[in-house]
Amino acid sequence: MRYLSGIQPSGPLHLGNYFGAMRQHVARQNEHQCFYFIADFHALTTVQDPKLLSGYVRGVALDYLACGLDPEKVAFFRQSDVSEVTELAWILSTVTPMGLLERCHSYKDKVAKGISPSHGLFAYPVLMAADILIYDSNRVPVGKDQVQHVEVACDIAQSFNHRFGPTLVIPEHEVEEATAVVPGIDGQKMSKSYGNTIEMFAPEKNLKKAVMAIVTDSKTVEEPKNPEENIVYQLYSLMAGREEAEAMAGRFRAGGYGYGEAKKALLEKIIEYFGPFRRRREEIARDPATVENILQRGAEKARQAASQTMDRVRRAAGLKN
């Protein structure tokens, strides 16, 4: 089974990235053939400061490697290092109906948030389709809000195959319900777009500021509270052992346990959980050349797969005899 997933380097990664995707990516590397890319082309729709984008790309690479991704087991690479993907995106755009793109909610959502309505933002699903299809991906793990993009990729692939004959593999999406949505400090899905994140590797004072800013209800310390309905417990239970999570839940239900004390417990758990990863990240960061070498080796693996797909596509479309 071949899995494909990408992550945008649009800012420091956070708990939502880790529990919503990264942890599963690392787990799958031992069971499947995995292609994981840093989506720097996609990031250009919102990040157009060259130094900032370069730094974000390196940060994502460091975070994944620190959290256990093994470049010997997966293809881990920069999207822009596989030039074939933009060629395929153009070819796919010639068989993509405008109406299909006009129905995509991601474009509307981002424009509503004030992002400039560029062609790149509008055509984003076509490039994403190229990302998926060029590696003959069988499964694409996504959050619920990204399912439509995989469905669009399937529609585009079917349109190409109908026009030129069976050429592209039709992928399937895979949503992991248990960790598909991680709440941010305001209760919405944790996302850089909402400014409600808790960064995995932020300095301790920044972590404390974010945790203490978590929105809670107005119940007093003495009042019983439903742990399932409060963000502090929801985040704590992602990192705590079963007994620890049950103990916090019991204290909430019994009363006499305030949100301030619970937030301190959450902060300690974040520091404890990500401590080994943080130390590993600091170690890897001391040798920038190693990180670049890993990405280049990953790109070489990706290009081998991409070139095979593009050979079929070019022949099918009449671009190559």
C-alpha cells in the first residue's frame, strides 16, 4: 500500500499537526510505502517572504525527523524538488472543469479570511491532485476538512482516464476519526489560520502563555465540571496515560479542581511528552547539511516514481511517442 501526505510549511508546527497527522505518519512508515512531502509550492499562496519560507521548510523537516520519521524507510522531500509535479498539474488543469474548482470550499474559506484570491489559491486543488496522482498513491490520510480535495483528485484522475485511457491510479482518502480534530486554545480546530495553536517546540514561557490562554467556562473551582467538554482535559488526554487521564477526569467531576491547576498539569505534560523530541531536534539542528542531504535523497526517490507516472501521462496525452 502506498501512502501520500504533505504538510504546508506556513509556520511552526503545533499539537494539532502532531496528533492530527505527524504521529500517524511516523507509525505508518513501518507498515507501508510512504511518500511525505513539505508542500512549499502550496505555501507560496500565503507565505511570500523567501527567508521566512525557507526557515519554515527547514523547521518542518527538523520537526518530523525529531519526532521519529526515518528517511531510510520513507521518501521525505520538498515538493519543489520534484519538477514533474508542476508539469502534471498543468496537464490535469486541461481536463479539470471550472465548476469543480468553483465548488471547493477551501478557496472560499481562505478568501473569507482575507487571503488574496490569486489563481494559485483557486487552482490549489489541481496541484494537490498532481501531488497525489504523480506517485500512484493508493491512500491519502487527511483531516475531515481536506476530504474534498482528495475527492477532487479522484474526479480529475477519472476525467483524464476517460479522455486518454486508463493511466492514473484512483486514490482513496483515509480519515482517522480518533485524532482527526485537535482543539485549539479557543475551542476551534487548532490551526495557524485561527491563531489558536500550541507549538510543540516553543520556548517554555511561550508554551505557558498559550496554555494559560485556553478558553474555559465560568465555573468556580468548587463546582463539578464535565471533562469531556473542556479543552484542557481534551488536550491533556492526548498525551497522558490512561490512569493519568482518568485521574484528571475524576477530579473535574468531583469538584474542587480549578482550571488553573489543570492548565499547570497540561503544561507539565506537554514539556514531558515532547522533551525527548526537543532534545533530538536540537541535536539534528546542529548539522544543517544532514537535513538538506535527507531531503535531497528523498526527492531522488520521489522523482523515480514521478518520472514513471509522467512517462505514462505524456504517452497517453500524445506528448511523447
